[in-house]
Amino acid sequence: SVLGEERAYTVRLPDSYARAPTQRYPVLYVLDGSSQSVHVAATAELMARIGAMPEAIVIGIPSGDARNRDYTPPGMRQDADDDGRAEGQADRFLGFLQRELMPQVQRELRTTPRRALVGNSRGGLFVVHAFTRQPSLFDAYVAHSPALWRDDSTIVARLDRFLRGHRD
């Protein structure tokens, strides 16, 4: 209801999920899920196998046609080459994650409270934005090659102000 549309997501369960019915798992929320979640899940599986991280549930969130709208922070243009384009609605998408998707995943799967947000390129831009807006919503924020250059590096200035005000 937050986005006013149906949104699909994919679930990749760790190898032990079926064998360990009482075990709970941290969750990786992966933006651009249709193109990014498969290799993130494979990397998480490998990292768990070598003991570098616990096994995790990977939730892939496909962006579809809403990528520019959902991953672009307010105050920034959805299309950097078009001054007349609408501003991003990343806060609305963040609300969808917080109020709808994350509670649904917690209800339907055996999760721990630990969770991370993972995004690449414009998805990485969203990750940085989400970190500055709600730093305690996720335990980790992973921004691969974030599009920080957009709108004269506006998000870099926001991040700088945020970090100066949150020394911890």
C-alpha cells in the first residue's frame, strides 16, 4: 500500500534452512533483485561456508520500471540529463521496506533481527541515502559502486553532514 502497487520479491534460503527447523537467520535485502541477488546469494553462501559470515536469507527486490523513482533520493532528479524530470521518491520506497516488506519477511521466514541492505550503482545511491535517513534500520549498508556523482554529488554532501553529526 505504501507504493500503491504490487511488488514481487525473491527468497534464497541458506542450505541448512530445511535441515535446521529451529535455526534463525540474518537477512540480506538486495536491490535490483532480478540482476543482483543471484550473485549476492552465491557470495553469501561461499562466505558462510568458509566461516567469514553466518548463513543468511537473501531477499531479492526487483526494481522493474520503478528503479529511477524508487532509488533516487528526494531533491535529486530521477533522470540526471533532464532538468524537467520528477524528483526521486526514495523515502517512499524506504517506507515500503520498513513498513511492509521487512515485517512480511519476518512473519513468513525464520529470521534474526540482524539485516543488511545491499545495492549497486543507483541501488548503491539508495543504500547511502537510506543510511543517512535511518541508520538503525539495518545493521549493515553495502553500496557497490554507488552513483554518488548524480546531481553534482548532492548525496556526498548529505553523507558528509550526516557523518559529522553522527560521530559514533
